[in-house]
Amino acid sequence: MRPLVSILILILLLPSDVAAAEGPPDRSRLIGIYGADDRRIIEDTGPPWSAIGRVNRRTGGFCSGVLIAPDKVLTAAHCLWNNRTRAWMQPDGLFFLPGYRMGSYLLTQGVLSLRRDPNIVMDAQGRPRDLAMDWAVLTLKGSIAATKQLQPIPPATSREIATVGQGYPLVRAGYSQDRPHLPTSAACKLLERSGARLLHHDCDGTRGDSGSPILMETSAGWRVLGLHVAVAERGAEAFGIGVLIPGFLQQ
């Protein structure tokens, strides 16, 4: 593992209130795209990709999220922060649309309640002071029955997480600001573990991709290892930052 020089890291959070209404951005200048753009549009509309969807906010904007259980969605906590009012959004202002694609989706579910780290503190720019706390679990108003077309992607177990080290192959999938109506995925790898909770990776992802799952493939199928929440710079090096799934989700 490379030595951490955290004092030189500039955290660049990916806000959830980005509107892509003024035409596509210049992809060569998108934050979080490292060199060549490795994102690819997900053409497969079935599992596991259909479990990935948009978390839409009644006040506008969106983040990415993933169905991890019939009534549970995992996303980034900062997506639920209203920087204008300096307060957390209420559950009834959030909606999950799995399999969202060009204005259509498999279904839409409102949010009944949400759980986040009780110690999370947001700064004046709407960023968590501790990125390791940047996760949220949404409980939906109704359970989504598993079908051939839509099935949750389970969280990784503690045993599976223990196998993940430097260079481990990963996939990040979600909805980017320049492609807000089509899901994209990017094959990538783990660069290093930072402390007990943070994952440094080279997965391409930009605004809107906050909350998108970082997936690992196991002999038992795909698992959610963590969430993409930020990008950072350390000298001339840029990399993504993910949060490992919280311990209560691990089995």
C-alpha cells in the first residue's frame, strides 16, 4: 500500500443537485474522468444492472443508488443534504427509480425512512467532514418483489470484503451528469484501502455518479462492496474515493 499523504488530498465532492439542462459538458474536462473515458453505456436491461437506478429529489437533481434488498436502497448521504436550507431532506421528498433509462423505468418507489451515520456533520460547502460517514440506506414505502427482470444486488459479506486488496478488479455503475438518462459502467480496480472505511480507486465517475455502487464479482454473483462518493487529487495524481458498505450490512 502506498503511503497516505492525506494533508495534500483535495476532496472534490460530487454534488447531487447538478442539472444537465444546458447541453452535454465537455467530457475532456469532466471531474472524475481520468485520461481516456472508460465509461460504457449499459445495454443489458436485466439483473444485475436493473437494480441500479436514480435517486430523484423532489427539489430537483439526482444521485445514483442501488437496490440491495427488496425494500432497501444504498446511496451517498450527501445526496440527501439540501445545501440551500442547510438541512437534511425528508424521506417523502425522495424517490427511487430502478432501471431508469431515457425517461422510462421498471417502477418508482417513494421513501418511507432513511438511515445515515448519526455522527455525520456537513461543512459549509455541503460536504461531509468525514467521508467514511457518507452513506445512507433508504427504506422504501413498499417491498420490490424479485423478478427475472429485477433483483437486488446483495452487500458483500465480511469474508468477501477480506479478499479485496490492491489491484482487485471492480466495476462502478450509475448515472453521470453528461448522461443523466442512461446508466453507464466503468471497469476499474482498487488502488488502496485508506483506513478501515475508505476505498481509493481508478473508476471513472463524475457528478451524478455519487452514490453509485462499487461492485465486486464473486463466485456467488455480484456484490456491492461500497459507494462512489468523491474524487480527490494528491499532487499530479487523481483518483476516486469510495465508502465501504457499513458494518451492519455485512454478513
